[in-house]
Amino acid sequence: MRVRHVFDHTLIFRFYQQSRYSAAALLGALESDPKLSSLRVLAPPIPPNEIIKKYLRQGHVTVAYSVMSTQVDRVSDEVREIRSQFGNTVTLLAGGPHASARPWELIDAGFDHVLIGEGERAFPEMVWRLMNGSDVRGVEGVVSEHMETYPKPRDLPKVNLDDYPPFALDLNIVGPVEVTRGCPFACKFCCTPFLAGGTVKHRSVESIVSWLRLAVQKRNFKRTWFLSPNALSFGGSGGRAAPEKLKQLLSETTSIEGLEEVFFGAFPSEVRPDFVTRDTLQILRRYVSNETLQIGLQSGSDRILEAINRKHTVEEGMMAVRTTLDSGFVPHVDMIFGLPGERDDDVRANIETCLTLIEMGAKIHAHVFLPLPGSAYENMPPGHLSEETRTTLGRLAKRGYLTGSWGTQERLAQKLSSRCI
């Protein structure tokens, strides 16, 4: 086997807007690996065929995708075009949530190798082996054609977030700082339990501050967001809050010279209603720039909340909204329509809860249930809106009380359901 020289290898990381957060972290991991200092890395926002053509003249080209389940058709179409034009002269890698849940689908779509689970450690090792003509199948979490078995993501070695950058400063691909990974609550509509098990881990305050200072110095970073499945759990066990750790995070990051705004508990993160307390929100009010708080209520029916394993009630959600309003924030409440097992009375309860929340001063962020691969509900029927519900949501949206892409999500839900095997 010919040993390739490190200077003749190009990695093209192709990502879409929806997967930019994972792209920032994975490209940051490549940048921080000294073994890969001679690797040429590109991250185009457009299909990469012309770039592939250019760099194949200089050496080997690898194209990597981070794939969400809602992107599979689009990715598959691009991969088909790449294979049609370049055949096997290009190596194709896939990772991301869909890769972890259904790696065989992406192998069938034309990828050479699929990486399951967290990528910060394994992805740079894969690239290093490809640069040197070595077999990547020895890397933990790699799935390749003809493999009969493969591991579950939760069974693979865990990544220490502090060992890796939260974004790619050299490429100027930045995003929210992921401060917490994992969740112990195992909601049935969510694929996080499959991907991370019940393990919850946090990036240390020291690491967060260090990287944000670098971002200010190197990229004139002015504002930052934090990414977490439940922002108010930062520093705690996942099931319990740690207010002092939260206060330390916010006080130290807002003290960074040159960093003008810190957003916490707002989109793209959210908070669970049972973590919202007056004392905690007073900490936020003192430091953060956001005027909104994203609260994941998810349903206005206690029966449905119990069925999906949310472990909180509608009344706890209402109390969280009242506390949020009293603390000077505008609550933006996530609600999911079309969850499995919904009856007519549950649908009415959802609408009535939305109307009550709006009267209180909240805004609604409406979703349609997606049967996400890897979730406990992946084989459930796709979310569907009745004409009455669709009309109500549209009327509330026109009046400025509700946001969301329920029409798009309803179509995506149908596509995901059709792929279930």
C-alpha cells in the first residue's frame, strides 16, 4: 500500500446551516490536533464538486458530512452526484446524529465509512489514518461496508469536553459554546438518550472562559450563546441544578474584556420548567443579555407529558412561566403537536394551554412531532395537524403570538416515517 504524504491530502467538510454547531466543534478538533497541521481543510457552503475537481489534481480528497436525520435526502443526493462524477477517487465520511442511529443507511447511500457517537477524538484519528494510507476500521466507532455488527454510541468511550475546542477559530467557523452534553430525563421524542445514554457532562468554566478570550482576540468576537439541552442544569448532576456554578459561569464570561453580550437560556438552548426558580432567574437577570427564556413545556396535557416521560406537569410549566415573567424575561414556550397517543381532548388541552400562556404574556414556539431515528418514538406515526389546529396556529402566528415551522416539520415527519425499517 502506498503511503501518502501529509501535504497532498485535502479534507472538505460539507455542512448545512442546521448542522453548523457540530461542524464548528469537529473542525475545532481537527485544528487542535498537531498531527494534522499540514492537512488542508475547507468548509464550503455549497456542493463541493468543483472544489473536489481542483484538489484531486494535487492529491487525495476526503469529503466529510455531519448528517442530521432531516438532511438525509439532501445529503444522499449530493453523495450520488459526487460518486457519479468522481467514482471511488474520493473518500466519503459521515458522522452526526443520523449516522449514529442508522449507519447502514449512509453506507448504502455511498459513504465509505460512518462514525458513530462523539466525534472529537475519533474523527481526527480517522483523518490521520486516511492521510497515511492506514485502515480506519480500527478506530472505535467506525462502521464500514460488510461489517456485521457495530457498537451503540452510549457504549463508546466518552469525550472530555475540556480536551477540545468548542469551535474552529482558524477557519472562523464559530457557534454557541456547548457547555453541557447529555440529559438524564430520557424523553421519548428525543434521540439524546440513545446518543449519550444518561450521562451528563459539562465543559469547565475555565475552559469556556479561555476559549472565549481567544475568540475575542483572534476573531473580534462580540457576543456568545451557550448550547445545552437544559441550560439551568449547568454544573450539576443533570437532574439537579448547581446555582453557584451557574453564577460562576456567567460572572466570569461577562467579565471578559471585549465580549459585549452573553446569551443564556435562550434559543438554541432551552430550560426545563422544573428548573426555573426565582433565585436562578435572578442570577440570569444580573448577567445575561437576552430578554427571552426558552422553556420546554412540550404539551398542555398531563397525560401526554407522563406518556413521553417528561417528569413534570402542565402546572409546573405554568409556574415556570409566571416566575419567568415576574423576573423580567419573556417566556418562549416550546409546544409539540401530534405526539403519539394524542386524543381529541389532548389536542384541545394543547391549544387551550397555548391560549392561556399567550394571555399571560408568553409566546409559543410550535413544533410537529418528528419520529427521530434513535429516539424511543422513532417507529411511531408521524405528527399530523388537524385542519382546525393548523388554522389556529396560523391565526396566532399572524397576530405575532406564535412562531415555528409546523408545515415543514409535518412534511419532514412523513419523510422520516417512510424511512423507518
